[in-house]
Amino acid sequence: MEGNKKEIMLKIDGIDVYAIEGTTILDAAKTAGIKIPTLCYNPAIRALLACRICSVEIIDKRGKKRIVPSCIYPVFEGLVVDTKSENVVRKRQELIKSLFARCPNAKAIQELAREYDVEKPSLLVGNPEEDCIRCGLCVRVCKEKVGVSAIESADKGMEQEVNAAYLTISDDCVGCGACAAICPTNSKNVRMNPYLMLEKDIKEAEDQFLNGTRDELLGVYTEIFAAKSSIDGQDGGMVTALLLSGMKKGLFDAVIVVKRTEGYKAEAIVAETADEILNARGTKYSRVKTTSKVEELIEKGKRKIAIVGTPCEVRKARKMQQRLLSTYPDLEITIVGLFCFEAFDYEKLKEETKRLLGVDLDKAEKTQIQKGKFIVTVDGKDYSAKVKEFHHATQGGCAYCNDFVGRLSDVSVGAVGSAEGYSTVIVRSEKGKKLLENVDFVKGDVDKEAIIKLASFKKRRAENNFAPIIEGRSTELK
């Protein structure tokens, strides 16, 4: 007995199995060590009956035999289940034939085909290199767990594919990799769509664009120091100073930055002059849609582009750069990454700021995070509370991001590790070095351990959130 739930007995393949009433046949079978094949099932998210490979035969309460999906069918006292009957085997063979015709080279399908004596079909449907079985797991994990809904199932029938909404460039993807982690066939489509970068992809990008010593938590870098520029900006004004330097040196002729608009709301804009860069000063602690701006600039003929963004935006920018270089070999992208533990949703942050601090966020002259506190300055007065108290305002996807320092940027900038009024600067590439040339700044010492501590915590948090997804994959598919 579990709490007030009743323990019942059922028979699975002639074996007496005890289970909690209302749990599924699949769960009961797993508890008893009885294998039922699955493809589209993962206990980390709700079942949706996409593949039905887990079908079994039961004798229902009326004494009739029928085929049911074991991933959602609830057990009851006296239920009789057969996981290997002729009807079940025939049903699975039909389903596997259909999947095999669509995805002949998918390892998971090949293994099921061998187990159920299904021959490779002579007539294939669609692209023989296809390995997406349209199970929908990636779409559901992105929506239900990550919370961003960056991908969806587009079109219907045999033309169905997993893609960004409306088959366009995605501004919502955070590149976390949850879609790849949950995929039962390790689909190439999922890995390419839209911008996710797995650890091996990140290391490849580091080798391609960066240089220096690789650190597990800080990424590749050649130098790390504290700095305070001569510009009146947040935490030493180094981001603004770097952008002005790059613009002056001709490293780029357009910069995608985030600017406050109405109240505390922010949006990505394109700055093409020093004044426009200066007008975008100050951290906004929110994730905005920058990806589509890159595409817009390229369509306008721009080939030297700079981007300022959080780690998720940095990942997307590098992924885009890798893809676009084959079409635009003269494309040069310079990336300034911002330290980020988590970003906030504007509406939710406004509510929490009013509740916790009693001030209107839209009237804030400045916001900053220092020593674990979120500080809002209104009418020259600082109001603060611990950052963890604002967890309800966090944007979707942050809990699945394992990058604190913007590993794939040319130069990373943040407040952690430096004294008040200074920025921590991590130089990662030759472009990063060039940005620093002729910048007027004062150097200071950095507490590297403080940065490592937060980076480690963020990485562990992501690993803990991914664990149920990875553990939920069928053993035979791992």
C-alpha cells in the first residue's frame, strides 16, 4: 500500500505481479522485470501514443481480448496481460514495417526489426537517410520541460517533419539539447534543428573559432582579468567599450544589442553608430529575440556583424555562423558573451519586483545582480532581494542551460569575480584580442573561484534536470 493507494494483483505473461492500482501496464511490467518495447515513451513527460510499439493484449473487465497501448492503460485487480501473443507480435510487426520503410537506417528500428523478424522493405518511403520517426518526444520535451516550444511538428502524413514554428528561423530555441537527449533514434533532423549544440558540437566550435587553454567550466580562453573602462556604463562599461572599439577598427559595421524600450521592456535592435551603441548601455537580465536579426542583416548585405548575448544566444549565433559560412564565406561574426545564470521574463519580473521590493520595475534607472542579490535602482535609491527569491520570474529553458560564461563567444564579460564597478573579461579568440586593442581601461584582479563556483552550480543544475530525460530512454536505445 502506498499512501491511500490500493495495491492490486494482475497477471502479466502468466506471472503474478503486484502494482498500485491506476499505474500503467508498462510501469507494472518494468517493476516485474518484464520487457515491453517502447519508442515514443519517456516517463519524464506525458505519454502521447505516437508509435504504439508498446501494445499488449489484455482481457478486459468484460472478458474480451483486445490490444491496448501499455504506456497509458491503467492496471486493475485481476487484469490479465499478454505481451507476446500472436496478435501482439503481428501488431508490432506491422508497426515496425511502416517505420522501417520510412527510416531504414535508424539503429533503433533495425534492432526492433531483427527482434521481430521484419525484413528490410524493398520499397522505401521518402529519404533513405531519414531517421526521424515522428514520435513527437522532442516537441513535447521542449514544450513541457524546457518550456520554450521552439520546435513543432510541421505538415502531416508522410510530409510531416520536426521544425521551427512556421518552418522559419527560430528565435525561441535556447540550444539546450533536450530534444537530442530524448530522441530514440538520435535523429539528424533534431540535431540540426534549430540551433542546439551538444558537448561535442561545442568543442568542435571552440576548435574552429577560438584559441587558448580549454577549461571544463570556463571554456577556452587566453586571458582573464577585471577591467574598468573610461565609459560610464554598468560594471565598468566594458561591453560598450569593446563594441565602440570594434566599430572604430572596422571589425564590424552592425551590432545586435538589447535596448530598453517601453518601461523595462527590452528588444534586440541593430546599432550602426557609436551613439546607438551608447544608447543601449546597461544589462537587462532578460532573453530577447536576436537570431532573426542576424538573418535580416545578411539579407541586407551585411557581412561583418557583432552580437551581444547570453550563453544561449551565443550558442545559436555560432551554430548559425557554421551553417551560413558555406553560403557566405565572407561572413564574419564577432560575439560578446554575457555571464548569465538565468534570464527573467519581463511580465513575471515586474510582478515579483513589486511583490518583493515594493517598486515599479518600469521606473528602474538601473538593475544589477551582485553577490547573489538582484538590485533595482529607482530615484537614486537601491532596493534588493536575494536572486533566488525571483525564481518564479525565470524564463523557460534556463534550468537546462549548463553554460554560465558564454563559452563560444570571442570575449565574455560579467560582474562575477570582480570588485564593484569592474567587469570580469575573458578573452577567447584573436577577435577578442583585437576588440581590446586601444580600449582605455584599468585592470584589476579576478576571483576566478567565484566564477567557477557559479559555473559549476549551473552545470550541475542542468545535469540534474536532464537526468530524468536521459534515464527515461529505453535501455535498448541508450
